[in-house]
Amino acid sequence: MTSSNRHADRRSPYVFDVLELGRRAGAMKEIQVSLPAPADLGSDVIAVPQDSEIDLNLRLEAVVDGVLVTGTAAGSYRGQCARCLDPIEGEETFDLQELYFYPGHEVDEDDNLVVDEAIDVEGALRDAVVLELPFTPLCDPECPGLCQECGFNLNEDPDHGHGDKADPRWGKLAGLLGTDN
Ligand SMILES: [Zn+2]
Ligand SMILES: [Zn+2]
């Protein structure tokens, strides 16, 4: 996101023409389209799989300084529980809101611009997904994770333990001290 003389990548399905809005403040255009998800949409631990379907429901509205995009992107995500490493998947609707300035406007480095009478909403989609998907995904808020001794998934047996190695009296003491085992 740098200079204003870049060109819109017309091959990207996430680039939409805004020519018909004619820079008339108040002019509006609605877009409803299903598109394949771009690569790396999310983080290492949770993401929208590449090429999975994203349902975009956007409103493009000409405002004084540019084009305001609001709407939603619905799609599925896949990831891994940060505690037990089990796969996680689900559906999510991401909220998008982004202003694209007309060229000639004083802009900051990371401002979005209307380029060649088109806007590229992929960055806005990326921001929305990263913002809304959990930083530390969990299969369940109460997930007990893995046994620290053997790596057994404690979701499969909450009573999992390693026998009576410890003297039960010590176990009792540990209990009083508020520690596990
Ligand atoms: Zn888990
Ligand atoms: Zn164990």
C-alpha cells in the first residue's frame, strides 16, 4: 500500500469497478458474489482455507472523499486447538468496513485508494478475518489440553492419570496446596 500510481490488478476477483458510481456522493452499488478465498487468509493456527468459498455481501457507496465499503464476508475456517491440537472448524461472518480514497487526496501509507476507478477489497477482507478469528483458538473454552507427562488428550478421559506413583498422602497435600496430581 504505497504510491498512488499503482494499478489495479484486474485479474483479482476482489477488484471491483466503481466507475458507475461516478463520484456522486450518495451513489451506491451492491455486490453479492461468491469468490474463492485467497491464500494465507488468517494465521498459522487458524485460517480460511485457500479456494474455499467466501460469500461477499457488500455495499459500495460514494462519499465525499472516496468510496465507502461496508458489508460482510461469510466463509468457513479451519484451525487447531492451541491446547489439545485437535482440529477446529466452523463458519464465520466477518464484518467489513473500509474507506477507499480518491486519488489526489492526501493519504497515509496504509490508506486504501481508488485506483483506475476500481477498488481492491482483498486487504479489507484480510484485516477483518485476522481481527475476528481468535488469536489462540480453542476447541472449547474449558479444553483441558494434553497430559503433561505423556501427551494424552485429556478430552478423551478427564480421569486420565499415571497410577499411584505418588504416596496418596502427598496427593492430599498437593491438593491442599492447590496443585495438580
Ligand atoms: Zn482442545
Ligand atoms: Zn498421561
